[in-house]
Amino acid sequence: MSTNKSTPQPEKGTYLLSPGAGVKVTFTPSPNAYLEVNGSKVASISVGTVGSSTGAAEQFTMHNLGKYAEANIVVEYGDAKKPSKAYCHMDFFLSGSTSSWSRDNNGLPNNCDTVIPASSTPESNGNDFINIPVVAPTGGVPSGVPSKHQFLNKDMVFMVDQVGSNLLFRGNSPLAPAKVANGPQPIDFDTLHAYMEDRYDTQTDTTGKFPKKGDYVLVDVCLLSPNSEAGSITQEVESFLDAKGKPGTMADLADRTFFPTAPQTVSGSSGILGQMCNWVIQPDASRGSTDDAYDQKSSKLLYDYMNTANDKPYVYYIHCASGHDRTGIVASTYLMRQYSSFGLSEAFIYGTTIAKLPAGIGGGKDQLQPDCNDISTGKEDPNRSRCLLIATVYNETVQNIYNTLNNLTGSSAKSLSTQALAKDPANVYDNYPWQTS
């Protein structure tokens, strides 16, 4: 599948899977990735023993074509003869010795925070690997059906901007959870509509003004990589139909092409008009690189789309898998184009702001920052949280795009401020971008 980008190079990251006492963990990467253990290629690994009084550990290297990989974890614990099971989904950014990973609280039906109690801190980790601790879940035996791909999470859905009648939302994968273990996961259009409507009402302090189904065009801007996340992209494109009612394929999304070419009623009974495109967003710290230029073009396209008037409102939904990093890059770099008065850090703070998270998510030490202070008052904001980016290279990607847009080089180039990168608490503005103009 062509994407107007150079062929991605294989990436890898080394990790230590370390289940605690009495826990067995089976770790399986996404189909395009593979594991290397002691020089041998393996499809999955199992570490630990249910009922054991001691923990275990296994070092492995994950390989993938492209920077991203996903993995599912099955955790067995409790009675050695009849163990209970919990499930967790993880996202990996592969980049040699600075590899990172993050938990995802959906995609599999257990809260990852209770299974994996810590996240990666690559910049401060002095080891050659990144540790992944796994423990038995708290709060009872998890229930639910395992899903192969991440699914829609309201916590990640947020309105970034409005221009005329066009709206821009950010979020995570819009797929529905599987109804049978690892079964089909079409886009959950009805739930996505409901989540966007709720956010619109809350963020604009209105009721009943979000467009009805069929009265707007939903544009799914998928930021996933076909080299490592083809399964999830396929579920999405098959949810859209052409003028003859035929579902789309991966090939229909080549070179940023829209499928269908003109909006059509989507699959199912929602009555929503829609189409999708695939932008392969990848961070790159090298200013002017192929990835950097591609990401620049993406922010320009989104700016152009949002500023184009149509006969119906267009609602753009930008998302990666978890709705964290690639989504944050695109939201931030779009805003620095749309609002030229924004400085780098201002655009970044707005671009990484999300709705107020439930207590306990992220805990302030992770990417997700539930408790944030208003910059103007210094007091906790009751309506907003932040979703920071997982690794320095993501922040550098945003910086590069800003500096290129503003022709800043050398000592004139800008860097993100301490205020923009602060955590526990992070900082937010007490308004929305469209209220600043």
C-alpha cells in the first residue's frame, strides 16, 4: 500500500517482562511484530507460574516494520488448579534503547492499571531494557470478552476546535468491542455520535445543537500504520460503503485517498454519512526528514479541510489507537496553523488537553494527567485533563513543525516550555481555542 513515504525500516525495543509471585503472563504481539528471546524468534512468551511464591522474569526484544506495535497480555492468577484470568492491552513505541510502552485501559476487558502498576520511563531508565511489571488484578475477577483491537473510550473523545459549522474531535480507536472473543469489531458509529454530541454540549454549554445523524458528514481520519496496525485499519474501512454498498479495503486508502470518494451512508443502521482516510503519522526528531514532511502535510490538510465550507457540516474525528501520541501531534500542529497567534507551548497545551478524567486514571505519573491547574488561576480545573506524549521524540516532532512553520532555525528555534511539559499537576487553559480568536 503506497503512502507517499519511504519504506519504513524495521524497529526494535528490548523489555523485561516480570510477573510477580503467583502470576503467569502470556504475552502476544500484534501479527506484524515478532519477539526475539535468546537469539530465537518466537510468536509469544509465557512467564511465571500460578501459585508460585516467587516471581519470574524474561527479557525479550520486539521487532516490527515501523515504529509501532501492540500486544495483548493474558494474566493467570489465584488457584493453581483453576486459575482466574485477566486481560490487558499495551501499546509500544519501538526505538532501540529508548523504547517506550504504555498501558491501554480498553481493548481488553480489565483495567490495565491494576495488572501493570507502572509505566515506562525511558528517559530516566539507566538499564538496557524497559521493565514491564505484572501483578494479579485487584477488585475481583474481571468480566467481559477479549477484543483483538482497542475500542472506543469516551474518556479520550474531546472537541478540539470548531470553524464555522465544521467540527474537529480527537479520540482513540472508534471500533466497537468484540461480541465474541477476538471477533469482528466494526466502527461503533452510534456510540461515537453520542459521545461527540455529549462533548459538544458540554464544551459549548448548549443543548440540542450538535447536528443530527444524516445532517453532517463524519470523516474518520485514521492515523494508524498499515505496517503494524493493518487489522484495526481493516475493521474501520470495512465499516464504510461505496455508492454500490460495497465495503472498503486497505487498497482504497492508498496515498491518503478518501473512501468512499464521496460521503455515503455507513454500514449498519445509524444513518450517518461518512468517509475515511489513512494518514500514517510517525514521530521523527530529525527536522526535514520524510516523516517530518509527511506530518507537516497532514496538519496542513486538516487545516484546509476545517476551513472549507460545505453544504453540510463536516465532523472530523482524528485518532490513533489509544488516542494519545499521534493524535496529540496532529491536534497540536493543526492548532498552530489555525491560530497563528499561538506560541509553540500554547498550541501544545491546547492540543494535548482532553476532558476531565475520572479519578485514579493515570495517577499523575503517567501520560494521562487527570488533575490539572488552570494557568490563569493556579487552581485545579474541574473540566479538563491533559494527555501528554509518551517520549521526547513526539515532543520534538511538534517543535520541529512549529519551527518550520515560523522559519525558526538555530538559536531562534523554540522548545516546549517547562509549563507545557509539567505533570502532577499538569497545566491547562480555562477556555477552548475557538474562544481565543
